[in-house]
Amino acid sequence: MGLVVAENITKVYSVVATKVSKDYQSGEIAIRALNEVSFEIEPASFVSFVGPSGSGKTTLLNLIGCLDKPTKGKLKVAGTDVLHLDRKQSASFRGNNIGFIFQDFNLIPVLTVYENIEYPLLMVQNIPGGERKKRILTMLDAVGMIDQKDKYPDQISGGQKQRVAIARALVTNPKLVLADEPTANLDHKTAFLVLESMKKMRNEFQTTFIFSTHDQKIVGEAEIIYNLEDGELVGKQVKGGKTNA
Amino acid sequence: MRNLSKIAIRNLLRYKRRTLLTASLVTIGVIFVLLFISISGSFKNMMVGQMTDSMLGHLEVHRKGYLASIDNLPLNLNLKLQAYQKLEGILKKEPEVEAFSPRIKFGGMFSTFVETTNVRLNGVYTDAEFKTVPLLTSRIIKGAKTLNKGEILIPDLLAAGMKVNVGDTVVVIATNKDGSINGKQFKVAGVLESITGPGGRDGYIHFEDAMAVLRMEEMEVSEVAIRLKDFGQLHAFSDKLERLLSGEVNKQGKPIYEVSTWEKLSPFYNVARMIDAMAFFIKLMLIAVVLVSIMNVMIMAVYERIREIGTIAAIGTRPGKILSMFVLEGLFLGTMGALAGDLIGGVIILILNRVGITFDFGRQTGLVLSATIAPFDVLMISIIVIFISVVASLQPAFKASRMEPIKALRHV
Ligand SMILES: Nc1ncnc2c1ncn2[C@@H]1O[C@H](COP(=O)(O)OP(=O)(O)O)[C@@H](O)[C@H]1O
Ligand SMILES: [Mg+2]
């Protein structure tokens, strides 16, 4: 028994949310976008938050991504209590611990595929040249974009852009990768390929992946699914496991 | 820094036409300023040179009080021999002095035996005078470029009006300070081109002839013109000379000498100051043009790239880096414009000199302007433009660096 307790205490979760709420002030009235949401996410898991538009997915991912602060509750990301970080600390916390994948890919248009992946190493982490090159090539290879490395974002397809974005998110060896509706702008076939890519990267680098979607067809790709509705967690499914209501 | 620069330059190239337009605006501004400074500055220097090198000298020393009534050429306000000798001793010792020339100035009658008119004359020692105002010889348009005893150089207006030619014999009659009248015959050695400004229509005779006409037993001097080795030393030397002479006082305890630079002696000084003031305002306009055009472009650049800014901020780029990225963009834009302006402006100045701009000043016609610009001026203007470009980018860049990533990412 004592052993089990010890294990629970030392277990480092990727994310621990305890009764997290988020209100948006909209004029006089406050809109509650998230209401007392609690969950834990284990390292190297492949998690999806699913819910209709307006259910609070983006809000939640922004909180986990340290881009915004909860109104109430406790939130630990990668072992750090992120509630008290200031602007600069938040920026460097994000730079060192979190990879971002965006719905619109958000590659930097004036940089090539190679340079886009290089960007966080160069501008955020200051990784030296040799090491940098090795890591970028590894990533390019992993997402199958090595032949396209000198192209600019406007010369490649949407699916390819998102694969570059995945490489950019992972090249810094983050503890977790956040992807807010990463496939919303892709056709189904490409969407599945991008999710395959993400899963492959998870397997290879043991990074936690958290993505959101409102598309029921791709939800099945996740291993753990949280259902969001009107800012509340209404269910959790573990693939091949049981469903909690 | 290199990577920030790379991104900044690529962003500038991304909107080629806009970059080109803004840079051109800066370039045109720089060209105008360079041309204006070069032409007006050269005009000014040339006029100052004309003034100082053919008539006034760089500075002059008079007996205190002479200058106030210089239009009357008062003979009773000359420096006496002793006072002159003292001054001469000082001027010979000072290393800044290239040459100096004592003059007797007086007014008299000029007669061709047929007609008579008024004339203002300078009695000078030829060598000293020619060394002190070297352009004087170039004003001699007829006759030999010398002045010996018994000879007179007369202004062209007088020569034309009285129909006098080189070689003719004329008579100069003058009243000395005691009121006695005396005359003396002279041979016309040359005709002087008249120029605008005080003393521009004076005749010249030898110092000793002047003493003879005025029946001076002892040397007296109306003014001493001084030429310096370095014109840039003018004010420093003028102050120094004033200090050196300030000890010399008369019985009433009043100073004997009065030192005046050309600026005090020539009305052209005000024109020169106007030119400087105009150059200053043109520079201010350039600053305004650069400020507004760069700021305008940078505000647009930030606005267009809000989502990109959100992305790089979300990824973890520090606000300072984002700020630098945009400031560098403004800096490069300004630098591009300034360099192009320097280059084109320089070429235009070269071409102007090849072609040769001529202009008239007073009665002088066909003066050829040599437009020059000091490398220091080019450097200063470029630095000002580049500095203003940075200042103009600061506000938009600061705004970019302070953006909330989520708001920026949501921007459409
Ligand atoms: N900045 C904001 N200001 C006010 N209300 C917001 C803001 N962002 C989101 N909301 C509101 O919060 C709720 C959740 O939004 P969001 O997290 O974007 O949902 P989802 O990503 O699931 O579509 C919605 O009702 C939305 O209108
Ligand atoms: Mg959303």
C-alpha cells in the first residue's frame, strides 16, 4: 500500500488542472467559458478535447499553453505552477516546454521550410549550429519533408504546411505539444495523415500531444478523449477502455 | 542579430513596391538636401571668398571709432605710426597670420584735365595688398597686374564714364585732415572690375603716393587688412587678437584698436546667414518626411503581420526580439534610402560641376559655381536620416512587442 501512495506522489503529470474556470469580461457581463474543469494528463499520452464550437476548447488550450491565465482554480503544466508567471517568464516557459500547432499552420511566410523549423531553435532557445542542423534534419525526415526543405510556405500544400508546423513544434524537444483544431483546414484524407504524423512523433519522441477538434470523424484517432460542452467536462473516453460519464 | 536582420530584410522584400516607394521618398529627400546644401553652401563660400579675397581680407583692424564713420573715410581717425607699429609687431609674431596690409583710405577728386569726378582711393603697399587679398589681381581686367609708385588702378565704371584708358595721365586731388588741398599726377596702370560690396568701386594707388597727396609727414593707417592661413580660425584668431590688443588704451583709458571680421564689414553676411537658416529648415523638412513615411510604413507592416507576431510570440519569442525585428526593418529602409540618396546626390553634384552652373552676382556675370559638399555633411545627413528611421519605427515596433499572443492570433 505504501508503495502505491509513493508512486502517486512522485508521478509527474504533463498537465494537472484543478477546478479551473475562465471568465471573459464582455462589457458589463462576464461570460464563463470554462467552469471548474479538472483533469490530469499523463506524459506521452495522445489526448483530444472534443466539443462543438464555443464549448471552450480554445480557451482551455490557451490556458494550458500559458497564453492566458485562469480566473479561478489551479493549473500545473510540466510540473510548473503557471498561474504566477509574468509576461517574460511565460514566454520563456512556452519556448522551453510547449510546442504549438495552429489551425491555420501559421508558418512564417518569409522563411523557408528549413528556416521555419530552425526559428525556435535560433530565436527562442539559442541552440548552436551543429546541434541545430542535426535536430532540424531529424525533424524534416520524421515528417517526410526533407525534399521540400528549401521551399517557402506558399509553395507547399496545406497538409505539408501542417507537417512542417509539427516539426517546428517538436524540434525544441517540448514536454507537450498543443494543437488547436489542427485539421480544421484540411480535407479528411490529409487530416488523417497529419494525425498519423503527430502520433508517429509521439511514439518517436515520447511527447505529450493535446489537440482539440469538433470533428467527430477524426476524434477516434485520440487515445484519450475529453468531451467539452458549454465550458464543462462532460465525459472521458479511454480508447480500448471504459467510458466515464 | 544576423537572423533578425535576415527576417527584417526579407519582410522588406516581401512588399517590394511599397519598400521601394518609401525608400525613394527618403532618397529624394536626401538628394534635395544634399543638392541644396552643396549649391547654397558653395554659393555662400564663393561669395564670402570674393568678399574676403578681393577686398576686405579676412579681418581688419581700425582705430576705435573709425568704423562708425567709415563712409566718410575720416582722416582724423587714422592709426598713428606708433599704434600701427605696435600692431605690426603683434601681427608679425602670430603664426596664424598669412599676410596683412596697411591701407590709407581717402576720398578725393579724379580729373582727366577735361572732366572731374569723385573717387575713393586706397593707398597700399602693392606686395602686402596682393598677398592679403590675392583675388585683387584677377580683378584687373585691363593693364598690368602690378601697381608701382606714380601709378593708379581705377574702377571700370570710372574708366568708362571718364573715357580713361590704360597709360593715360590723370590727376588726383585731395584735402588732408588740416584742410589743405594737394594734387598729384598718376599714370593709369590698370582698370579694375567693380564688385558688389563695400570698397568694390575703389581705386588703388601706392601707399607712399597716398602719403604724398595727403601731405603726411609720418605714416598713418586707416585700416589693416589681415589674411589668415586658415579661414576656419577666423573667430578664434579674432578673439585672440582682441585680447592681445585690449591692453592698449589711450589717455582716457579707452581702447585704441577695434578688430572686425569680414562679417561685420560686409552686408553679405546677412545673406550668408539666411542661406544657413534655409539649409537648416530644409533639413527639418527632410526629418519630417523621413519620420512620417517610415512610421507610416512600419505601422502598416505591424498591422498586416499581427497574426505572425502572435505566432512568434506564442512560440516563445521574447518581446525584445520582436521589437528589434521591426526596428531593424525601419533602420534598413532608412539606410537604403539614405545610401541611394547619397549616391545619386553625389552623381548629380558631379554632373553639375561638369556642366558648370554660372550665375550673376551684382555686376559680376558668369561666375562659375563649383558645387561641393563636405563628406562630413553627407555623413551627418545620412546619420540623421538613419536615426530618424529608427525613431519612427520604435512606436510601431513597441506596439508589436507588447501584443497579447492570443489576441494577435485571433486577429483576422
Ligand atoms: N476573448 C473573448 N472574449 C469574450 N468571450 C470569449 C472570448 N474568447 C472566447 N469567448 C467565449 O468563450 C466561449 C468559449 O470559446 P472558445 O474557447 O473559443 O470555444 P471553442 O474553441 O470550443 O470554439 C464562447 O462562448 C466564446 O464566445
Ligand atoms: Mg476554438
